[in-house]
Amino acid sequence: MIVDLDSIIACYQAGIRTPWEMSDFFEVSESYMWKAIDTYRIKRGIDFTYKGYKFNLNNGLTMSKI
């Protein structure tokens, strides 16, 4: 998968926060970005932590540093 969690964290650190901005950054379509988010929602659940970040995939993608 082009859009891995480490890359999403790098986007967050660079101020790129929305799935639309991330799709531009990764040079993928918005539908691909949403499919990636859906895949993480299925694999990890709606709320999960990864490398010191809390991810919430309830309505899109929300993150915060723990």
C-alpha cells in the first residue's frame, strides 16, 4: 500500500491533515486515499494508537500526538 501509517504521520507532522491534502501529497486519487482509510478502519478499528499517535477513523481521519 502506498499510504502507510508512517507516511500519514509524516504528513501530520508537516501540517497536511485532511485526506484531500494527503491524496495530493501521495499523488493518488481521493478515492484511493479513502480506500486506504477504510482498509485501516477494517484492520485496526475506528480508534487505535500507533507510534505515539492516536488515530480516529470514525468520520474520515483525525489524529493527535499522545
